[in-house]
Amino acid sequence: MSSASDSKRRKLDQQQQGASGLQSRSQAMTATSDVRARARRWTQQLRELLATGDIASDLPAVKKGVRGLLEVCKNEENLDDAAAEGAVGVVVPLLKKLNGGDLLAQEQPTTSGVEELERDICFILGLLAIKVEHQAAICEAGALPTLVSMIRRYAGKNDVNLAGVAAQTCRRTSDAITNLAHENNSIKNKVRQEGGIPPLVSLLHSVDPKVQRAVAGSLRTLAFKNDENKNIIVDLGSLPLLIQMLRSDDTTIHYEAVGVIGNLVHSSAPIKRRVLEEGALQPVINLLSSTCTDSQREAALLLGQFATAEGDYKHKIVQRGAVPPLIDMLANDDSQLREMAAFALGRLAQNSDNQAGIVAQGGLSPLLDLLETCQSNLQHNAAFALYGLSDNEDNLLEFVREGAVQRINECELVVQASKDCVNKLMKRLQDKLNTRILGQLLYVMQSSQAQGKQRIAIALSQLTTKEQPSGAQLRLMFLEKKGLDVLLEMVQDPHVPFDLQRQAAKSLFKLAESCGAADRASTDDLAPQDPQTMLGTHMVNNPMSSDVTFVVEGRPFLAHKVQLLNSSEIFRTMFDGHYREKDAATIPIPNVRWEVWEKMMYCCYTGGKVEVPPELAQELLEVADQYMLEPLKHLCESTITDQLAPDNVSAAFDLAENFNAPELSKQCALFCLREHAEMVKGGPAVPPSKLASPSAYAILMQKMAPRLREAVTDAVNDKANAMVS
């Protein structure tokens, strides 16, 4: 009953939701239809008024139609509908007719109310031009010459005190030009060709902040990636006024001003030099402390560009106080602001003194924070800045103290360019170990508390490679100055936090790789047997010339003393010594299975050229140790190493220790270092009840550490001694 009731209720809910969805779609369609109807109504009314040819006689009706169309266009979602209903084809001719033509548009309208109409029409054009697809239509309708003439009208008054409707119309006209030219180089060129830049520069002198902001916005757009427009704007003497605007208390004014200057400076060394000569440096630095994040962002970008100018500007920017606010910006919530701050610091970090100063003022840690984000732009600018900071060897100590080496190594970088930059950064830090700074690092490591020792030991090991530092330096860092002891203590201490234990394990493995301790032993390194003394596989358990019989699992196994004598010291003692086996007709072999003994004999008869099946490896290792067959032991060690897993590595280590297999012992310890993450969580093969904890891992490493210490110590000494010899 309850189930049936629930089913009915769900069906009713679904019906209601479906009806609600249909109603929402219906309302949306109705709203769209209503917008189109309103846009059609106003454009049709204005089209009819235009057709009469006498706008002035019915100005109130024209004003009503323009206002109605403007209300439609104020909602960006309605712009396409307004354009589809022919808004452009109505308002552009209307603007021209109000002025009596393009040339007369630079004259002040004499009819009352015309200037208000111009203002509203320019507002409509500016809104429509927000969408790229409408820009071309507006220009093709011939709006641009009229707009430029209107700007020329207000500039020609030479009145800095524009106010009221005149100021409003000037501003809307400028906004329309700005939106038309946005990311449209063809229209930028047309504005220049129509003579629109000089009046815009002239209007920068207006005391009306809205006018000043609007014309600065136009100049900013016209200057962007257009060299001819840039040169004209600068040659018209705009720089002194733009630099004055940088000091405005009005955030909207200094934001537009810094934007214009930024676009003028971009990719133009001569203009950059002129801007600096005009005194822009300090006001731009001051904007780093603006309450407007947009202004801060533009100022940081501009300072990054100033830092590449000829002269000592990198040093001057830092001396004038830019670094502290830039570092503060690295922690801002605005990602673009963080990106530009990192960009500026990266350019400033191309100076040696600045490199030390940025780190000394706390810039290293927030740059590392940016590198650890998943945003490619932030990562790349942070990587470039860190690369610059790493050039000063005095910073290496701070990189190590901050744990920067570990954090950099563990970053997941998004783009290849950032990866390449970080690789160069790490190579530069590695090179610094060959300088005087190594002595300082080792002094600090010895004199620090436990945490300081740990950070330095981890960093030093992660900076090692097979090529550098030298064997003598490795011995100094890790044996004489006890860096190896510090690392081993971390992996053996059950109370060490997980992350620190993981870093220590990773660092120990890196050190083992760098010094050669992680290299796997090869049977090729053993003294080769004379091929002439090896009888070959066809003679295994062959009665031909057989002179000794072993009894394995109750079955006879035929062999040849001459081969066995050349294979093992145990067999030589057995057959040449004073043991009873020397003259025995048969020799019993207890506790060894037939398959194991047979595989051992194949090894003896071939000089070690056999494959060791994983299922026999443990038993073969035992007999290899018993009969001192080093080639077979190495083969067993290799096979067992290939089969290591979190659930068997401890047993494998015990096996190695019990049967004198140091290579396997070492490989077990290296496996635990390399696979720390799998070891601690247990891996897929380990039942949940046996999942290892960091403390359990530490206890496991306690029994493996002596072998690991021995392997690393021997390898470091061998590398150091090889250099001497």
C-alpha cells in the first residue's frame, strides 16, 4: 500500500515537474517573443519617422522611440534580437540626420533635445558593439565618421569643464568608439584615418572624471597592438597627462591611465624609454598599493615590462619599494593579480642583488605556493621567478631551509614549458652545490635542531645525480657530516610524520641511485668459468662417463666429478678432501626436491646460464648458499627481486639474511624506499587486516637499515676512491 502510494506520488511529482519545465520553456519563448516585438515596434517607429525627412518636427516621438530601443538594448541578452530587427540600420542614419551629415556633426546642435538624442543613440551603438558580430555592421552603416566628428566637436571647444548633457554625450560617443575598436585592428586603423586620435588625446584634459575615463579607455583600446596608433598618441604629448592621472585618487581614472600606458609600452622599447623618462616609475609602483585590484594587476604587469628596459631599472624598481607589495599580491584571492605579481618578480629576479632581496623579504614561500596550484599561467610565472632566484648561490641555503627542493620536486606541472623551466631550476641548484655554499649548508645541518637537519639532508640528497656532486663531496655530505644517518633515522623512527617519512624514503632512494648503490648486481661481474671445463646441458644426469651418483628423493641422479670440482668449493672439499663422500658410490641428498637439485646441476654444467623459475627461487637460493654456488645465488636474488611486493618483501629480506644474499637484502630495502606509498597502504595484494602503517614501516626499516647503510657507504666510498685513482 505504501509502495503504491509512493509510486503515485512520484508520478504526480514528475507530471508537476514536467508541467513546470514546459511552463519555464513557454515563459522563455514568450519573453523572447516579447523582446523581439518591442525591438520591432521601436525600430519600425523610428524607420517611419526617418522616412518623413523632418526629424525636428516630431522630436518627442523620435526621443520616445530611441529611449524604447535603448531599454531593450540595456540587457545584453536582447542585443541580437535588436540587431535582427534592424536597430543598426535605423539608429546610424538617424544619428547622421540629426547632425545634417558627418561634417556638421562636429558643430554643436542648435535644436533643443538633439544632443540628448545623440547621447542615447551613441549609448545604443556602444551596447550593440559589445558583440563582435555587430561591429562590422555598425561601421558599414557609416557610423564611424559621425562618431569621430562628434568627438572632434567636444575637443574643439577647448573647454576642460564639459558638463551636463555635453559631457554625457562626449562620454557615450567615446564609449561607442571603444567598443567598436575592441580587438578589431581594422576599425582601429579607420579611427586613426578619420582623425579620431587627436581629439581623444585633447579630451584627456577634461575635469569631468567620467569623460576623462571614457577617452582614456578609447586610447587604451586604440593603442593595443597597433604601433601606428601608439606613436601618434605619444607624439601628441599624452604621456605627461597620463602619468598625472596615475596619481588620481579616483581608482577608475588611474586604472584606465595605467592601462593606456601599458598598451603603449607593450613591445615598444622606444616608448617604454620615453614613459620612464617622463617619470612614470614611482606612480606605477605606488599603484601596487591601490585599493583597486585591476589597477594593481596592470601596475604589476607594467613593472614587469619596465624591468626589461635599458638601464638599471630592475634595481631602481626594487629600491623604490616594489617588492613588498608584489609579494603581498602573491597571496591575493585574485588569480590574475597573483599571476602578474609573479610575472613582475620574475623579471626583477634577473638581477643578482634583487634575487637575494626578494628571498630575504619573504618571496620564496608564496612563489612555491603558486607553483603548487593547478593553474598553468600561475605555475609558469612562478617557475620563471624561482628560476631567477636560484641564480644567486646565497639563496640556496634559503631554498633548502624553506623545503623548496622537496616542494618543487613534488609539483604536478601542467604545461611542458613549466616542466622545462623547473628542470633548469633544479640543474642550477645542483650546480650551486659545487660552490662555497655547500660548506654553509653542512655547517647549518650540523648545528641545527632535528627539523633543520632533516630538511637539509633531504634537500641535499634530492639534489644529487649520477654526475654530480663528486664522490668526494658525497662522502663529505652523507658520511663525514652524517647526512646519511639523518635520513636513516627518519625512516626508522615510528613517530616521524607520514609526509616526512615519505620524503626521507624518496631521498634515500635518490641518493642510492646517484652513488650507484641502487644498481643491480649482474652475474657478468662474477669470475667467469673456463668454457672448456663446462660439459653442457646434454651431460646433466647423463650416464656417459658418470662417476658419482646422488640420491635425491629416492631417485639416482648421475653426475661428473670433474664438472662439480670446477663449480664449487664445497664439491672440491667433498671429493678431494678426507670426507666419506670421496669414495662413496652414492651420496644421499636430504631435504632437497628433485626439481631443485636438477636446476642446480644445470647451473653447474653451464656456468650459470639457466633461468630460475620464481616458484623455485627460494629453494634454489638455499641450496646455492649451502653449496657456495655464487652464479646460482645471483640468479636467485635477481628472480626474487623481480617478484618483490609489499606483502612479501619482509619475508624476502629475512630469507636473504638467513642465506647470505646481500644483494637481495639491499634490493628489499631499496624496494621499501621506492614503493613507500604502496608499502604504507599495503598495496592491492595485502588483505585489509595487514595494511601497514607508518610506524609498521619504520619497524620494518629498522631491520633493513644496516644493509642499506652498508650499501650506500660502500658505493659512496667506491665513487670517491675512483676519482682519486
